[in-house]
Amino acid sequence: MDNPTTRDFIRDRAMIRETAELYFFFCDSHESDGVARCFAEDGLFRSLTQSEMLLRGRRDLEAGFRNFTKWGRCCHLITSMNIVLDGETATSRLFAVSYVAGAAKIGDPILVRGLAYSDKWIIEDGRWVLAERVHEALWQFQNTLIPTNLPRSSSSLET
């Protein structure tokens, strides 16, 4: 790896952001092994909101995220992220919104959640990975799923 004084900070920030996006992609596509690969070998995931949620190491992370797939369909969106680099380590604060739709049947509940993540990053095997991720649920509301068909055009409504 490069000397920390000559590192490309723009590239490092982009690589960290890419891993943050991959984390949510793998969560949403129910690829628990992919989620685990976003973490360091002995990475840690814990929750401020639910203290019983604690996963340590890739094997534990993969098993834990496999259990999360029981929630059904979901979608996460990063709303904002601040990254602070310090050589070959970094910290970040990330805000996100998640939609949890379960089986996604018309009339079923859908949860919409505001989330925050406080992260510590390291370089392991030449790539930025999460050394520690602290999850926090900030708010949540529930609504009802409606049909996913596109609305009919106004011209088709007139006939």
C-alpha cells in the first residue's frame, strides 16, 4: 500500500463510498456473504438502538445478515455521508432511509426507517473495509403497500 502521506484522498473517499453502497446493495439483494465481505476479517457490527444486536467476524456477520433476510424485500438509500480520512484509517457518519416491505403483498405494511451509521474503516488486503459499524434507528413509520402498476395515461382514461 502507498505511504499514507502520498495516498490519493479522493480515490480513498470514493473507495469507502463504494463499499458503503455495496453494503446496502448486498443487504437489499439478500447476499449475506457480500455484506460480510464489506467488513474486515474481525469486523464488528452493533446497534445503539438494539443492544442485543452484536456481530463480530465475517462468519458471524454472514450468519447474522442471513437472518435479516427473513424481513423480506427491502431497499436502502444513502442520504448523506461524511468521511474523515487519517492515512490508512478513516471514520464516517452515514445517514440512510430503508424501506422494508416484507412479502410485498398489496395491503401489507411497509416500514420506512431513518438510520444512522457511525463507521470505522481500515485497509485490509488492499481495500477499504468496515472495522466497526454502529447502527442506529432514528425514526420509523408504517404505511400500507399499494399496487405497483404504473398509473394509466390520461389518454387511456378517456377511452
